[in-house]
Amino acid sequence: MPYIIVFRNDEKIMEHEVSENKRLRIGRKSENEIVLPDSAVSSVHAEIDYDRGSFYITDFQSRNGTFVNRELVISRPLAHDDIVSIGSHHLKFIYREDEEKPASFRRTPHDVTMHIDTPDHRSRLARSVAELGEPEGRMRVRAMLTFLRKNSRPVFLDKPVVTIGSDPGADIVVKGWFVAKQVAEIKKKNGDYLLNPLDGRPPLVNSKPVRSEIALREFDLIQVGSTAMQFLYQRSVTDGASKDS
């Protein structure tokens, strides 16, 4: 089995084996398998799990993000010698010399968080995120778009219609020579969030052009021009209990 070496300020802190049969939680709380005592690390920050021949790192909507080889990620498979950065800690993912390594996957410029489209991994990821909510209290769920570039705040889909395009009045302004003023809109209908292409080059969802209205699924990756966004649900407790993030 592969293993993780944890470093802080270039000092080796620990080693931890990674198993195909058990999820590996990473965070500040003592309940995690890898505990990182750092104020920049969320209570349950990220997880490594196994699906169809690959180990995936998944960020749990953490406050300060998870990076693989200096790229901000939400979920993607790990390759030999990848460096995962969480707060001031660096985790090196290593296959042993006698182990067969999975074929390297090909990354494109916008391929930061894809590779989560297998049904098993998508459902396990949804379950893992849902488990982060406190067991007691009523859960509030809000749809949102998170951006894959650093220092970008998420956009919550609370309005009846959220517009995307190059128009300065759009809810999500996307710059670029070939980006139409109104590329698409997202509207809520009967509990679903529908992406409707409007003008110009169609938006991409999971790397495929969308030419007619579709219902978004959690973890879908939306690309308009050079801007990549991910459709997610934020879950929080609303009965006065605070959620430590």
C-alpha cells in the first residue's frame, strides 16, 4: 500500500499508510487519522479514499483550501510523489518500490478538479460531505458555485436567476475575448438548479458543451471561457449550534 509522509517546515512529522479499504481523514480535530494542529487547518479538512484503481484527495469545503502540487483542488486522483499542501503542512504521497503504480492521468490547463465522474466516487463524495454536518439540529442547505482560482469567494445561488457572462451587470462576470455578454443563466425550479445556455460559445459541464437546459448535479464542473466553477451544496446547522470549520 502507498503511504503519506507529513512535513512541517521541512521537518518530518509522521508517516501514515493509506488503505484501499478505509478512508483517511485529515484535519485539526483529534478524530482524524492524520491530525494537523494548525489554525489554518479546518476541523475536518480533507480525505483520501480509494476508487477504481486510484486514491483521491477530496477537500471538504475547507476555509483555506487543499492544494496538490500548488494547484487548488476539490477532488482529484493522487499520483506518486504528489505533494498535498494543507495549511503549513505538506503531505507527500508515495508508492512503495515494489508496488504497481496506476497510469498517470493527463492534466489539461483547466483540469484542476475533474476525475470525480465515476458513479461510485461521486456518491461516496456526496456522502462524505453530508457526514460533516452535526447529527443534531436542522441542516440548512444552500447551493453555490465555487471558483478554482485562488482568493475567489463562492457565489450562492439564492436569487431566482443567476446570470453568467461578460456583461458588467452579470452576477458572475467572466472576462475574455470570446465570452458573450450573457453566456448562461442558472435558475431554481422544483428543487433543481437548471443551467440554461443563452448566447455565444456554450458553457462546458464536465468538459462537454451544453446547448440546451440541463439540471446540475452536485460536484459538476462548469467552465465559461477560462473561468472554472464547481456546483456544490453548503450544509450548516441552523438551530444555534455552531459548526467548527
